[in-house]
Amino acid sequence: MAEVHLRNLVKRYDEVEAVRGINLDIADHEFVVLVGPSGCGKTTTLRMIAGLEEITDGEISIDGEVVNDIPPKDRDIAMVFQNYALYPHMTVTENMSFGLRLKKFAQEEILRRVTEAAQILDIRQLLERKPKQLSGGQRQRVAMGRAIVRHAKVFLFDEPLSNLDAKLRVQMRTEIKKLHQRLRTTTVYVTHDQVEAMTLADRVVVMNNGIIEQVGAPTELYATPRTRFVAGFIGSPAMNFLPCRLEQAAGALRAVVGGGLSFPVPAARSQRYAGAIGKSLQLGLRPEHITEAAGLSEPSLHRFEIELDVTEPMGMETLVYFTVDGIQVCGRTDPAAGAQAGRPMALAADLRHMHLIDAESGLVL
């Protein structure tokens, strides 16, 4: 097992800087997920750790050794790719053992490692099959098995579930998490799917435009995002954002959002937000913090009535959509609340979970 350290890491393609001087420390045994939209630099960062991309500037160390000039095969890492990268003419056993055979491991040791990995991944019955005889999920298990038999210091996963259907993705997420809990190998995992990141990671690294926006535990990123980008990227459905201004009256603050709506700022936040009066702001509120008002009486809840544009029954909940000053807003309600498109509904916003964002800097206040 090993720690991984990135120091002022830069990757430049001619005039384009794909990774812009990032710093990151990954602890021994930790499962870290790099997440962000396409083009944010997450896969480029992973490939630099693997040695598949040349580093323009900065330093990568694994287990205390700087690996900038060490070829991929000597970095003691194992990588699982998006497209499985299995040899079609080889059996599962031959694919899993290929790297060990290249390194001239004894046949007994190869058999032991392959059998052990196959047992962990529940693919013992597939060992004599070839890739064309396997489903997508089975192929991905074989690719993971090929990494496991290496007994490497670090596992690298490059969007390994993106080729699978939705149900299989959920199943394989669970399998990968169980695998890490059993092996405790230091793992760096890349995905564009924030749900995947939140469910798998010990810590999530949110990247955007070649930089790290925020690093933290999934619950920390969800509850206390530092920037508008992180606030909007983490959570599904995404956080609602409404332009607003702060007004003070009778010693209290209100966030005025337009369309005749305004929300009282909780007293506990008045001092924190006082310096933002007069600034261009955005109010952020997650859909789960806008729900039906019926039967709710907590002081932090602000009731308002509004006409619904669209409802989306989801089984365990119903998503409701309405418009505030030309901007669509999403809420989550109980299916029994009777939400209907084209009808007014009494809703309540839980302002304990509100976020105020400086519209100019994008920072959460």
C-alpha cells in the first residue's frame, strides 16, 4: 500500500493547460474519486499518475518515491480502463495472469493469485471463457481481477462503469466498494458521475477547468460547498440558484428573489451575511429543502404558495417544478401531497440549508 502526493502538477498541450498546478495528498488505504465535467483534467491527472501522460511540470510521488521519470511498468500501479482492454483470443485466466506471466512469476503463484481474485470477484465459473462469451459486467470484473492479481501499491480506475447500463452500474458500484473494504488498496478513481463519486469515495476531489475546486468527504461537499460550481455539481437533482439581493428591515435580513418572493435569513446567519448587503448574490437551495408545507411547523421553514409547471412522479417522491422570475426551480414532495401541474401548491423552504453565493467571485459566503 502507498501514499500518493501531487505537487504543483501541470499538463500543457501546446498553448492549452489541461491541468493547472494542482496539489493533492492521498493517504495510504484511501479511496479518492476525481470528479468533474468532460475536459476538467481528471483523466489527464490519472494518466500522469499512471505514467501514460508525460508531466509538463510538477512532481508525483508514490510511497515516498518521485516517479516522474519512472516508466509505467515500474511504478507498481494497476489500472482498470473504461473499455476493459481484454485480449479477445485469451481466456479469462490468461487475461488475468498476463502481467504476471510477463514478469516470469512461478506457475503455482500465478494460479494461486488468479484463483484468489476470481473468488473475490465471484467469476470462478468464467475462468475458461473468452471475452466474447461474457457480459459487460463480467468483462469489467475480469479487468478488475487483472488489477487485483498484481498486488500493486495503487489501483487506478478510469471511468470503469461508463459502458454499463444503469442497473449494472449500481451493482458494480457496490462490488467496487466491497472490494476496497476487503483489500484496502490505495485507490484513485475517475468519473464524471457525481452519484458514483459520492457513493464510492472516502474523499471526493471536484475538478473544473484544470484546477481543484474543493476536496472533502461526500457529506462535506454536499452540506458545505465552497463555490457555486461545487454546489451545483454535487447533488441530484442539482441545487436551485436564484439571483437575489439582501434587504434589512426591523433588524432582520431577507433574501429578495423576485416574482414577489422573498425569504427571511435565519437569525444565526444574519451576522455572517451582513457584509453582503448591496452585493450581487445568488440564493442556492437544494430541491430536497423545498417540500410540501402541509403538516410542517418548524421555525426555519418559510411557507409560500406557487403554481406548479410540471410534476414528475418518481415512486418514493414527486419532483415539482415551478418558475420564479423566469427561472425554473425544482422541489421534492411526498407522493401523497397531491401535487398537480397547473395548480397552486403550498410549499416550504428549509432556510437552515440555504446558501448565499457572491455572483462575481462564485464563492459561497
